[in-house]
Amino acid sequence: MKIQVKEGWFVGKEFDGSDGWMDGESRGLFYSFLSAVFNDEVSVAKIADFLRPENSGQLEKSLELIPEDKSARLQEGIKELKQRWGGHLGDEEKENLDLRREFAYLFLTPHGVNPYESIYRGKKKLLMDKPWEEVRNFYRSIGIEKDKSQMHPEDHIAVELGLMATLAYMSGRFLLEANDTELMEEERKDILKAQYSFLEQHLSKWVPQFCNDIAEKARHPFYRSVAELTAEFVRADLSCLQDYFTNDKFTEEGR
């Protein structure tokens, strides 16, 4: 399995929000959206695609299935994003140009933010420092590799979020498609454990500060909103997975 940042926000079976937060593919949808936003420039059309009811609507439905203290800020953030970007914009060409300029300013110039875990967590604050090695080894340990067409290193925010999207889609599909119940449950445990471990050991360790830095430096409201949503989504997802484990959803052997 390879980590890929997909053009479409949602890949897989339709999900109506009837399953639990851990079982559905809405998490994969949102991780895919965030991964694509940080991977490269986005357009008004791509943002509007994510905000279509069949995409963002299913995410909002699944958010209703988790405690309000974990979902309230996410719901508010998505609502604000839809109000600002869900409708027709007067000058789409100008808005696309502004988005491209902001992406370049934030992630491609010295004045912006470095989207690499090594910069935030490495002792030397250099690219491909020890955190990069740890992330790369983590991918290998679960049998996943970065797609060769992906230009960013393994510890780039887009690649790390892409990993979470890949694993979230996999856990949803196993539940929907597997014929062998025992094999399905065992593989599902492994996939969910991998997601929990990666959030706990990596994303939660640097993404909050990374998003704070974006919020402080961003000049465009879209990237400020996305930064806030990213930090909140990582926090909420980790909290849900922690609850999932501590509520004895797994046997001792499966933990």
C-alpha cells in the first residue's frame, strides 16, 4: 500500500453516517482534504468540491456520533468554512490567484512556516533529521511506503495526513468488504492501532504548534481556518481513539 494525496476528496463506498466514528470513512475524507490542502496550491473549485453536501455532509453526520466536547469546535469550523466558501464567489480568478500567492508565502518562502516534523521536533531543526527517520521507519513497520510521485519527504505534513487518510479508508473498507469476520477484526485492530500510534507519537507532537504558526502568519482567511480545523481534528481524533482503547474495545492481546 502506498500513501497518495488523491485529487478527489472522497474515495470509496458511500457512507451515510450510520456507523460509529471509528468504523466509517468520513475520517479518511477529512484527512484527504487536509492532506491535499497542504500538499499543493488549491483552487476555489476544489474547496467547493469538498464542501458539497455529499462530502462535508457525511462528515458532519459522523461528528454527531462523538461527544460534543470533542466535536463542537470542529462543527463550528466546518460551518464557517461552508459559509465563506460554499457559495459562488464574485471573482473566482482573483480568489484563485490570492490562494496561490498565500500558499507560496506560507510554505515556500523563509517568511512562512516549515511543514516538516523534523523542523519542529528535531534537535538540529534541519530537514531529514531524526524525526524524519522515525516517521519513515514507522511507515515501513506497517508495510506502507510513500508514493514515488510524491515530491515531499515522509515527515511533510501532507504526507503524514495522507497516511492517516490511507489508514482510515482501509479500516472502513475492511468493515464493509471483508468476508472472513475473524480476519477482518484482526486487521481492523492493527489498522486502528497504527492510526492511534501515529497520532500519539507524531502528529499530536508537532501539529498544534505548526497550526498556531500558520494562524499567526497567514494573511488569507482560508488558511487560518484550515489551520484551526487541522489542529482541532487531530486533537479530537486522538481523543476518540484514546477513548476507544480505554473502553476495552480491544482484548489485552490486541492492544
